[in-house]
Amino acid sequence: MARNLRGFLVLIAAALIYSASFSSAASVFQPISDSHRSAALDIFSSPDGSFASLEQTYEAIRSFEVLGIDKKPEAACRSVKETLASASADSKDLFYALKVNRVLKCKTVGAALEGIISRLQAAVGGASSLYEFYYSIGSLVLVKDQTSKQDLYLSDAEGVFRSIKALSQSDGRWRYNSNNPESSTFAAGLALEALAGVVSLASSEIDQSLIGTTKNDILKLFDSIEKYDDGSFYFDEKVLGAREHQGPLSTTSCIVRGLTAFAAVTSGSLNIPEDKILGLARFFLGIGIPGDSKDFFNQIDSLACLENNRQLFFLTCPFFGHSASVIFYPCDNRSLVIEYGLGGVWGWLIEKYTLCYTAFREATNPVFIPLILSLPATVLSLTKKDTLKVKVNTVLGSNAPALTVKLVRVSKSGSKDTAISGSQELKFDPQSTVYTLDILPNNLDVGKYIFVFEVILHDPEHKNLYATGSQTRVPIFITGLIRVDNAEITVLDSDLGSIETQKKLDIAQQNLVSFSANHLQKLRLSFQLTTPLGHSFKPHQVCPCLLL
């Protein structure tokens, strides 16, 4: 049987990638981007613009708030007003109604807010489970934030603190109630957030020994944190008899909310290592874009808490000839002027236009703010002389403070510590906020490499504010044109049989080869591949496509 090969194409898969896979210890993390904003509009969409519950409504509008999306469900304020006015609404209903109102600032709910204070205070006094404490205390904190009642305090804040603390366990986990012997990691996050609310509602300072033991509980909790090879840290729920299963995302998210809330209302640092805070951020970013609305909210809200964690403290600021005290909260950029009842716009003006805000921004944060090193492209072409580009941002994509990015070393993927290139400093472009290396190391050839970067903050004070990690390992693919030589087609009697016909090919010029073979014979196509630096190249896969 005679055949004419009018041409053939050799496809070298994925830029001629080697068969060895990248080490899982090297990953690329990207901060929140427009992709998340687009996804949020799809994930939190509903036919009539409403949601099944105020909890789901809050998750949607909170995600929109963090992502800077100006979208507010029209029916939400009506639901808030109805819930606050309902005598049958429990603490959880009130909690999410107040959460929604904090974002939307619904009108005509002022009287309803003050009307629920006594109900919530009674709920705190009668609480016996962690969830009861969590919702009632959290609701009171939100009421204090949204009204002029700055004298709203718990009558026995320290006693409430001790009641919640009694549910703590020696390993840093907590029980949901005194009748349940099993402890939970998820419950620890709820407890820390509730305790933070107690501190902010206390009329006098809580016993510092209680604060100190709670900080030790947090450190014990971090002793059980789990880690992936790429440097991500996360918490997992280990309790078997929980009423509902909490996965790593929801558990880690709950811990982050509780951690940042408690850190914000207490003085001093929690002494949580920088790499673990950065690892938590990497865990949330490594998820990508969740398809589930609850997972999406947990990811976005947790990252906002890590980025905007602030220490709650009071600053006296000159303002139009008066002295006003400002209180800052974690997880969002809101401030409340407490001395003269100046909230809303006045609080915003003080935050933006007085030295108080500057002093606050320069204060030491109790929890590090993670900075993420990312690459717009991890495939670089030697043929096109691509430029290595690096960005450093906060987890939500804001610009980082002044810093230097160094390429510490480059090593071949799969090799241990054999460095191909030494340290080089990248050039910063202030307009694009991108760090670049115009010329790649001369000895880089086609293949897979691990690039190791180091971020160095310029201001020494920022070392107490931001988590950059020691070094960041990023996998890079280097591509280029591969020369094909010594191509030939051979007809064999069998797989290992003798050669019956052999013809060489000049791929650059020849496009027609004729030979005869029967159905029992084998066709063998062979050629030699050479990299831009003249090295022999072994691709992961070669697909010969014969045009008959």
C-alpha cells in the first residue's frame, strides 16, 4: 500500500514540558482581583434581588462591600425593620439584621435599635451556650456602633467573660456548652469573637489575668494548626459529634474573625508568628474562586479581617476646636467618635482629615497584615525575550508599602539546592507598581525552574506591621523555539524488526515523502530536539500528526 505524506506536524505539549512534575512546595498565589468581583455578581444573584434569610443577605452585601461593588438588595432594609420590630425575633435574627443595617445604614430603624437593648441584655444574662453568648453579645456591640448610646455596657462584663472562658479547653479549643464534653476548633473562633465583644462592652478594664490566659489559649490553638507543603496554614474541625460539620474553610474563617476581633480590643501583641499569618492568607487565596456562596463569603470576609485588622484603642484628636475620642474596629474601615456622639459623616471626616488617622495608621498592629508576592505570568519565552514581572500587594489587591524585591536564586525543578543564578534586585516602576527583571539569567534554558524571591521592607517600623515571609518560591516555565534535526521515517517489519525502508526528511524544505508499507509493518518517526542553548531536549509528549 503506497502512501503520500504531504506534510506532518510535531506538537510538543505545553511548551515541551518535562515529565517530572513541579514540587508542591512551590505555588503561585494571586490577590483578590476583578475575577472575584465578576464572580460575586453571579454567586449572589437572585431572580427578585432578595435572599432566603438575613444571614444570606449579609453574606452577599458584606462580600460586595469588601470587593467595592455598589449593589444593595432593595428588600433588605424592609426585612431589617421587620425583624428589629418583631417581639419573636431571637438573638440570631437580631444579630444578622444589625449586621445588614451596619452596611446598608437603613433609615427609620433608630427607635427599633434602642428598643431591643433590654432584650439583648436579658439574653446575655440568661445565656448558657456559646451560640447564645455569641449572638446576644455581638448584637449589643452592633447596637452600640449604630446608635448614640455610647454608655451601653454590660452590667457584669467580667462575670460574663468568666462564664464564656469556663468553656475553654487546655488545647485552645472550646465547648459549645457545659453539658457537652467535646471541644471544637470552630467554637474557639466563636468564643474569641464573643469575648472581644465583652471587652468592648465593659465599663471598666477586664482582669488582665483573664486576658492573658485567653492569649495563651490562642497560642495553644495555633499549636494544632495544619500546614500544606506550599506554606498554607489552616485549621480543621476534629470534633466528631458536632451538630453540623465544619470544613477547613469555615473553621479557619471563624478562627480568623475571632482572632482579629480579640486582638483589636486588647493591648499588646498576640505573638503569633509572621509565617502563620501569611500562611492563613495563602490558604484563603489558594482556594481560587469558590462556587458556593457561603465559601465565597468566608474567603472574602476572612481576607478583609486579615488586611484591615486594627487594634481597638482610643485616640484624642483636635477637631474644630474640640477634643473627640475615636475608636477603631477590626475587619472593616469604620470609626466611631464616642465623646460627643459624633458618628457617621463626622467620624469619617475625623478619620480622613485629622492627625488622629495618621497616628492610627502608624500604630503597631496586633496581627500582621500579610503581603502577597504574585506573578502576572509564570510562562516566559526566551525567543520573545519576555520580562520577568512581579507584583506585591495586600490580599485584597491594595498597593504594598515601599519595599524591594530580590530574585535570590534560580534552581532547576527537581534539583535540591543547586543554584543556577545568584541574587538580583528587580526594578520598580511606580506607575504600574510592577517589579521587573528585563534580562533573564543567561544560563536559563527551556524547562521548569523554581525562582526564589525575597521582599525587603524599606521602613523598619513596617516590619512590625506586615508579614512578607522569609522567601517565596514560585514555579516558572521557560519556553523557546526548539530546533528539529535528523528527522527520518523508517518502515519496520515489526516493533523490533529489520529496517525495510528508511528516508531522511528536511523539515524546513520537504513536504512530500512517498513509501510503501502493508498493514503488518510499523512506521517509526525519529528526530533530534535541541534547545536554544544547544542542549538535547526530551519532551514530555510528542504527537506526530500525519496528513495522508
